[in-house]
Amino acid sequence: MNPELTPNTQATLLLTAPLIVGRRAEPAGLLAPREYNQLARVLQENEKEPADLLEPGDWFAAVAEPFGRDRLEALLGRGFLLSQAIERWRAATLWVISRADAVYPGRIRSLLKTQAPPVFYGCGDSALLEKGGLAVVGSRHVDDALREYTINIGALAADAGRPLISGAARGIDQSAMTGALQAGGESVGVMADSLERAALAPAHREPLHDGNLVLMSPYDPAAGFNVGHAMQRNKMIYALADAGLVVNSDHAKGGTWAGAIEQLEKFRFGPLFVRDTGGENKGCAALIRQGGIPWPEPSSATELEAAIESADAASVRYPEQETLPLFVHEK
């Protein structure tokens, strides 16, 4: 992907991103996603784009008034800090895209709409983000038997030609992604933290170079772990996938549980399978009672495809909601 940031994306970063360089703390006053959505609508009403904020005219006062003119000017004045961040991202071979870019993940834009993050950071071939696949999620703490079971699921997805999508966390996530890559398949990791470190990890070098792996995050590449971030990225994992599978889960707590319940009761992007443990795992048993589809344990690519297609026919998609200005045509 071209590392050059479009003017619209530069403006979006200045307004919404912490631009972590060194030990600098996150600045005060960043626009929250809700505020950025509001600003995007105000800009559209005034026939402007985010890039126009970089060289504001007489119209700026009226556009900035709901957010505080001094606040927006301070954020937009972080040009030097942005240039430092860009150099850091380039050194880690990272790309950045915003909702203003045509290459922004279409599945996330169309399904999440108002909840679609203003920017994504990533490494690898972004074309993988449009291919769908099987999302596999579960606990960070697993034994060797469950790890091997999950590796086999990743390999099965690879045999079926479906990318394996997960959160790239240790345990179930990494096992599923490893299984897919070792079998010659493709994988997408939606990360909640430490993207920069993951992009430079020796284990990821070859699959990233070969175009079999893409790592992405809506959070600054240098950001550390944050429980809220880990919860929020769940919806993005499911939005990128044709179907999801919960391998194991705590009962009524934890990120896997929260993401699965959100998918079952609110988003319903596609079918959600749950490993049927016969009641051994209380979280999985409860998710099945909540509407999760018992995983049929396919043993071949053909059986996997049949399971997904059968379940997909009965799935309910995300309800219509207000769309956002796209700003995808650069001036």
C-alpha cells in the first residue's frame, strides 16, 4: 500500500489520534468518534472535507463553533508531531487509512456505519480485509489439547480457501492464525494493542511479506493494552468475517463472552458457531442457549463450507442505520 497519507487522512489523524511518539502522554481534547461523526456531518453540510481544515478560510469559525475553535486549532496545529509519527510508522512498514479513503475496509464501513473507526493502522496486504473468512475467538489461557484443536481449525479454514480472522491475542486467537498460516492460508489479525511491535516480530515477517497476513488496529500502533480497546475490537473481527466461531469462553464475563453476546443480540453480522462441549465449558453452553449454533465439527473443507452456507442462509444482518459522509473523492 502507498505509505503516503491523503490530506483527508492527515486531518483525521490530527483530530482523533494520540500520535504516540516516545513517552508523550495522550493529548487532551481529541475528538471522540461521536464528535468526529458530528464534525463530518457539519463539514458535509458546508460542502467541505476534512482536508479543508488544514487550510481553513472564513467558514472555519462556524464549523468549529460546536467543538470549540481553540480546541480544533490546537489539534490541527500538531503537524510536526504528525510528521514524527509518520516517520515512525514508515520504519515499521505500517500504513494508515481513514474513512475518507476508498480503500477503507468496505465490510466495516457498511456494517458498522456510525461505529466504524475514523482511522485504521495496519501492516500487510489490505486487500485481505475484503475477502471475508472465518472468525475464531476464545480465551487467552488454554491447554495444549485445545491449542492443537484450534490450530486444526485454522488449517481447515486454509483448506477451504477462507481467511482466518481473529484478535491476534495469545491462546485461541494466535493458535487459529498459526494453523491457517502453517497450512498455506491467509489470516487477518485485528489487534487491540502493540501493532507496531507485532509488525516487526520475526514470526510475522515472512507471512506479511508473502501477502498471507495482515495485521490491523484502530488504535495507535504504540498503544499498550487497554481492556476497553480489547472489547471494542470484537465487533470489527465479526464484521470482517462471513461466520464466527467461539472455541471457549468464560461465563458472563470477559472479552470473548461480551463480543459473542453483542454479536448474537445486537449486530448479527452473520452466523455465530459455538463449540459444543457438552456443558464442560459453561460459557460455551450458555452462548448456545443464547442462540449460538453448535459447531458441527467439520472434518473437511467441503463440510466447513456446507456448515457456513447452511447457517448463513438463516442469519440476520445488521439493521439499517444512518450513513456517514465518506469523503472518498480527494480534491
